Amino acid sequence: VEGNEGASEPRFSEWACQRSTPLKHQNDFLATQLEILQKYAEMKDENHDYSRALAFRRASCVVKSFPITVTNVNQLNGINHVGPHSKRVIGELLDGYCDEINRIVNEEWFEKMKMFTGVFGVGPSTAKKWIERGWTSIKDAQESTDISKDWRVQWGLAFHDDLMNPVKSNEAYRFTEIIQTEAEKILPGIVVQLTGGFRRGKHQGHDIDILFTHPNGEETGFLPKLLTRLEKLNMVLCGSHESSSFHEKVLSEDFKLTARGQLDHFEKWLGICKLPKDLVSGDDAQIPLSNGLEKCTEIKENVDSLDDYEPKAKKQRKCHGDNSPFTIATSERDWIARRVDFIMSPYSQYYYALVGWTGSKQFNRDLRLYSQKVLNRKLTSHGFYDFTTGKTLPANSETEVFENLNLQYQHPKNRNC
Ligand code: CTP
Ligand code: MN
Ligand code: MN
Ligand code: MN
């Protein structure tokens, strides 16, 4: 940390959380190619170790935040996280041909793995089983009667055509505004924040991540009420509600920094929503965040009984996969299926949750590792724990989270590692 601040030309930090990583950068080709190696290593990995995959990801993060266009691999001499393997690959790519990557992108197995893991609820191990069965297309899985009972897989397959089509930022903004409007009716003062890739300025993503909190701590029971309301508006296809599993111990417990993301203990709802098609159409760049609701007024009917949250509805909501998934041709409906994550954070943890859910995954991984290695503290989406005092440092803004970590603030748009 020391020695960096105030210097006119800060040296290139080994920590991605001390560097600015914008969405658009000068080494896109190299980063993309290194992430092919990351993805491939993740899929090949049998012991869920992911260290090889992460090594490629860190090398990719280096080139994404590198101040100049890499034209010669020697420009990366002495830079941490660009190991011999990544260096060789970069050298070959700059010379115009990398045999290792060329073989991977031409491997049928890799194509199928990418295709199958693109299904909601399907990870590398399920994808491998499907390949072993001889399945070569999504259709093979859709037509099989012997398939995982996991509701996510069932609905994921049924609406795969919709879900593989990326969510655009205008959709995400407009959906968030609908949620904001409905949420405010249920619980005045509720904070509704679009997070994930869209908060980092991405133009498209695989889902819509919305984080909630309430400054007066009145959030108990809110998410189920919101889901009841969205069901009335005919905007829910399926999903599952998870209660908070937070307890003080999670602040200090040993934790694993894995490649497949970090688990938190917030109350959440993960599912698939039905977004009106007219919400989806329109030009990505032109819709400002503030007036996105104009086209969706027909679904903004009056609130009737928002408090009629019966146990029966609760059971259904817990797992919509209890009902068998159905399919309707996209031309026969006025909605499109979209993956949605709703997360509820207590206000005292909110800014840590905001950093955690804004991502990127790799930015978080780096923040947490930095906090462990450099500060001997544990950072999670729930707080920042000091092992020596046994206390957590409060944060009343995102800036304060960075201050607590003794890091320069990074704008979300620069957290695209
Ligand atoms: N996240 C998390 N815990 C989870 C799932 C996700 O903390 N159980 C974090 C991830 O680290 C990520 C952010 O929440 O930074 C959003 O997750 P995700 O939607 O998977 O990634 P995005 O960056 O939004 O990418 P995409 O645009 O493809 O959705
Ligand atoms: Mn190697
Ligand atoms: Mn997301
Ligand atoms: Mn998500």
C-alpha cells in the first residue's frame, strides 16, 4: 500500500483492486484469449481447484488495466500475475498464432461445455454428464425425459431461447424502475439498487441483479410481499426464496475464495421473471434511467391488498418448480423470460453488500484476498472483520468501504476485472 500514494507515476500494482479496470481498454484481444484459457481450465478442472483458471484470469486482468497497448510480451516483464504460461501465450498471440488456444476453440467438447453450462442451473459437472450421454444440442436435453429435477434446469431448458439472449441495459433500467415503484408502495423508504454488471456500465448481461435495503430496518417480510405483487402483475415465471442465514460467525469464519463466486448469507430470491416485450424493445443507448416507465403503464395497476401474504402463496413461491415448466412459443406471448436476482441486505451491511453485488467477481476476489493478505482482515458482503479486535468496521457509503480497506476509491465502471 505504502509508496504508491502521492507518487506522480504510481507503479503498476499487483492488486487489481488498486488498479482501474475499465470496460473498454486497449488489450481486448489478449484479454479475451486469456479468458478462453481460464474458461477451459475451469471446465477441465476435476478437483474444483481453479488455481490454473484463476492464474489466466489474473493475467487477463493485468492486460485489461495495463496503461498501454501490449505489442511486445517483454512489456510485461516484472509484472506480477503474468506467469510463464500466460507469457508464452501472449507472445504467441502477438506473433499471430497460439496453437494451444487454436486447439481449444476447435474442440467440440469445449463448444458443448459452453453451450450446456449456458443453461440456468447447469454447471460443469452436469454438462459433462450430458456430454457423456451423447447429447450434442440443447434440444437433446429439452427432449429428454430423464433429466435433472432441479427447477432451475427444468425452467432454464424450457426458456433457454429467451435466457441465452442477453439482457440489455435499457431493459435492466426499466425493470428496476418497475420494481422501485412497486417496492415503494409496499414499503416506503425502501432502497432499490440495480447492481451487477449493469452498475459497472455493461450494456448487456445474463441477468438483472437488484439489491434492497431499508434504512429503518423494516425490511422483514418485504421480499415475499414483493413477489406476491409481481405475481399479481403476471411478471413471475419461477423462482426460489431463501431466508437469511446470517449469524455473527460468518463475519469471522474461515472462508474460501473460490473461482465460482462467493456465497453470502442474505435473504434472496433467485428466479425467472416475465418482462413485457415492449419493455425490451427500443434502443439501448437512448433510454435514460429516469423515464423508463412510460411504456409499461398498463401493468402499473392500483395496489389492492398488499398485505394478503398467505402461507399458501409462500409455499408456491418457495419453489415454482413444483409446477412443471411449460413452453410457449415466443411469438405467442407478450413477454420475455429474464433471469432476476433480488437480494435483501440489512442497512448496517448495505455498503459491503453493494460492493459485493456490484462485482466484478474477480474484483471481489481480489479485494478479499488483499484484505486477508495485506490487512489480516476478512472482507465479505456482510462486513469487514478485524481478527485482532474481533470487531467489524461500519461503512456508511461505498467510499467508506474503500477507506476502511485503505484503498483508493474505484468507481464501479472501473471494477471490470
Ligand atoms: N455475487 C455474489 N454472490 C452470489 C452471486 C453473485 O456475491 N451468490 C456477486 C458476484 O461476485 C458478482 C455480482 O454479485 O460480482 C453479480 O453477479 P452476476 O450476476 O453473476 O455477475 P455480473 O457481473 O452481473 O455479470 P452478468 O452481467 O453476466 O450478469
Ligand atoms: Mn502452465
Ligand atoms: Mn448479473
Ligand atoms: Mn446475478
